[in-house]
Amino acid sequence: MEGLLPLAAILLDGIIGDPRSRFHPVVLLGKLIALLQRVLYRAEWGASWQLFAGGLLMTIVIGVTYLIMWFADRWLALQGATIHFWGIALLLSFTITPRSLAEAGLEIAAYLKNADMKQARFKVGWIVGRDTEALDEGEITRATVETVAENMVDGIIAPLFFFCLGGLPLAFAYRAVNTMDSMIGYKNDAYLYFGRCAARMDDIWNWLPARITFLFVLVAAILLRRDPKNAWRMALRDACKHPSPNSGWAEASVAGALGVRLGGLNYYGGRESLRAYMGEPIQALCAKHIQETVALMYGVSVIGALAASAILFL
């Protein structure tokens, strides 16, 4: 039965999605991180002390998360095989986000198709950090495709990968690392040193899952009749151009599969930031490419779950 857990988690995510609740495990993780940040972070401290404090926060969060999920696993095991199976599947589904990614992307695509640029700009601002007030259809599409593609790694494949390695506790330990990176892993004045340990740990933990995701994108591109050869070529050529050592593998392969170009000029608080180009502009970006990216994302999700189940059976 354990081998079916990744598939069951994907199924439950498709049915219930990501419930908005203050008791959601990832929400509770965020509250723990925020609490420890208030206790451990001091802006007046020097670089060394901030590095130490950030590393201590990271260690506590990972340790506490792992232990809680280890005890949850043991407690569920005492309740019988059926409750244990579906309990673990439900908790694992909270670490993955295919339905949330699809809903966000398809909502933006629908606004674009209805020429409702105001709502499209507003909604894309929920999923990206860049300025969105002046984006046209192509730039809104680019922002959405980049986000969905990038999150194939940390929102789907990486949690399943670590579940295969160490069960529910390690899958949630990964989610803790990723949540810390999203909260404090920034290269700005406040978090340059305090968040560095979390950012580096996230890079390390995502290194292999990112490259596995690239391979799964190729398989999904074959099944969905996209362009796997171009996906392979663009990933090998452009993935290393991304500022993240990992995100480029999913983004560049998706760009190649769809025949579009990602990257370009972004604005953050009015400041220009040029992101290296990935892929070639064979087609002009438009709403349909969001739908095609969501289809690739679901393909990668199913392929990842099947691969994880096969590994667990073996």
C-alpha cells in the first residue's frame, strides 16, 4: 500500500486542493518561522551574528518539523492500516500544489482571453513579486508561465522525491526549508546574512529534484505532443543563465517545449532587473501558453507520482 501514497496524494490534491485554513501545516510552519524570526533577528547585529541566528532558526525549524511529522506518522500507524494510509496521503498532499498552480494560472488565462487586463494584472501580482501595473498580455503570460514552471520543482517533484527518501518527516522537512527560503531567503538589507543559510539550504535540497523535473518535462512534452527535442536543447543551453541554480531547468525546458521565450526585463519597486532569456520566440506569448504550461505541469505531476510509487514498490 505504501507504494500508492504518492498517487493518493496527487488524487487528494486534485479533489480538495490547498485548503485555506490557519491550521494548514504550511501555514503553521510559516507562523513558527515568523515567531523564531522575532526572537532571533536583530537588525543591528553584525554579519557573523546574523548568519549564526539564521542558521539556528533553520536548524530549529527543520528539527521541530521533522519530529512532529515523525510522531504523526507513528500515531497514525497505531490507528490501523487504512487510517494510516489516508492520513499520510492527506498530509503528503499538503506538501504539493498542482491544483493551486493550475487554478491560479487558468484564472489569469481566462482574464486574458476576456481582455480583462485590470484583473489579469491584479491576479498575476498575487503569484509574482515584480511590478504588474503596466504589463501587457505577453508579459502577464510570461510571468505566469515562469511561475508555474518554476514551482513544478518545489511544489511537486521535490516533496515527492524526499518522501521517497525519508517518508513524511523528510517531505515536510523539505517543505520547511522551502518555506524558510520564501520568507527570509532574500538578498536585501534585512536578510542578506540572516536568510543566507535558508537560501543555500534550499538550493542544495532542490539541486537534484530540479534536474529530475527537467527529465519529466521531456516525457510530458512527448505525451502532450509538444517539442521535447527543443525542450532538451533549450534546457542544456539556457538553464545555467537563471540566477537560481535550479529554477532554470524547469523554466528553460518548458520554454523549449512550447516554443516561447521566457526571461527579460522585470521591474521591482520601479527598479529594472534584466533576467536572462531562456528559449526562442518561435511563438508570441499569449493566454494559450498558460494553459499549455498547466497541462505540462499536470503531466509532470502524474509522471512524478508514478515514478515515486514505482520506487517505493521496488
